Amino acid sequence: MDSQTKSSQVAETVASLKGIPVREDLERLLEQNVLVVDFLKLNGDKRVMTCTLREDMKPSATMSQKKVRAISEEVVSVWDVNAKGWRSFRYARINSVDIVDNYEQSWYNSVDNSSD
């Protein structure tokens, strides 16, 4: 068994024990849904973020954001729908991931417009 296969099996086992999707599945979920991600920040504080990578909800990434996203495989960059900004967290520090049912674009727009 090569080291990449072993590493993949370890990642799957850890994700299974924590009850979270493996990183690749998390990215697919973010591209299709709005998720609530519970994680520990680097300073140890607990953070719960409602986030997505849905094309209809996030702004287009600039070149600098694309470069930052590619820098580290440990970090997941997402659009925080409440803060309306790009945020990131470390995959290894995730406690839980939940899909937000029926997160409607029209609801997001009405909340977004109400702050104007």
C-alpha cells in the first residue's frame, strides 16, 4: 500500500469518526448547498458559520483569492452568507457539518437588501 492510499484511508477514518464528510465531499456539498459548519478557531474559540460555495450566492473570486485558496490544502475557503464575506477554516478543526434545508436565494436577497 503506497503512502497516498494510506493517507486517504486515514482521512476517511478520521472523517467517519468525527461524523463529517471527507474534504472532497465537503467541497462538493459547499458547491451545491448552504452548510452550517461548527469548528474550532486557531485560538481555541468555537465558531459556527453558515457558508457556501454556491455560484448563485457567492461573488466571483479575484485572482488573489484564487491564489490564497490554492496555497493550503488544510484550509477551506468559503463565502460566509451572514457576514457576506470570504472566510476560511482548517478542515482538521471541524466539529460538525449540517446542510441547511431550503436555503432560498430569494430569502438571501431579501436579507441582503434589508441592510441597505
